[in-house]
Amino acid sequence: MKSKKRSLFSLIYMTLAVADPFLIAALVMSAVSAGISVMQGYQQQKIANANAANMRAQAAREEQAAARNAQIAAQRRKRERARATVAFAASGVDISQGSPLIVEAEDDYQSEINEATIMAQGADTAWRSRSQAQIESAKGSAAVTAGYGRAAGSLASGASLLYKPGQ
């Protein structure tokens, strides 16, 4: 293994000893450019992943808000029902049969629809946030891939400086 290392280092030394300093500088700059391209891709991925995490957290908050709003609507319905029951009783209406039961049943039905609508809207908004989070994650992965592509281009550009036709 030492002989291979020695021969590699000696080859690099010989190449640098006879190479043009501007060529060496150009090769170093293309290698640096390649490294920067890869680093930029990973930095963009880091930002995209942070954005995606924020969007997933937002989705959870939206679902919690919808559940709370549905709970508030149910509590409001119970208070309104209690007021209506008291009003019926105060006016001498028998609330155990007839029209008051129909009114209460219709009110319960409408309230359940209202609560379900609130929950569905919250779920829809949360789904949109989660979908956007997936898009952000994909953008991050694409940024890394693009960074490697730019790095390969930089290295190929630097390598092309070594080619001298006719020699």
C-alpha cells in the first residue's frame, strides 16, 4: 500500500512541477466551485426541510383549532338549547312531546352538521399544509441533486483545461 501512496504522491508532485501555475489555479478553483455547489445544495435542502417541518406543525395547529372551534360550537348549541327549553317551559309549552321535540331534533341535526363542517374545513386546511410540506421536502432533495450536477459540471470544466489537442 505504501508503494501505491508513494507513487500517487510522486505523480501529483511531478504533475505540479511541470504544470502551468495558471492551470493549477484553474483546477483548484473548479474543485472549490464543485464543493461550493454541493454545499449550496445541502443548505437549500436544510432550509426546505425546516420549512416542511413548520408546515407540518401548522397542519397540526389547524386540526387542533378546528377541534376547538367545533367544541365551542357544541357548547354554544347546548346553551341555546337550555335557553329554548327554559323559554318553552316559561310559556307553558310541554317540552316532552310535539313541536318542541321536532324543533330540538332539527336544531341538533343542524348543530351536528355545523360541527362536522368545522372539522372538515380544519382537516382540509391541514391536508393542504401537509401537501405543501411534501413539496418543500421534494424541493430540498432536488436542490441536493442539482448541487451535485453543478459540481460535476465544474469538475468537467476544470478537467477540460487539461486537454490540449495536438500534444
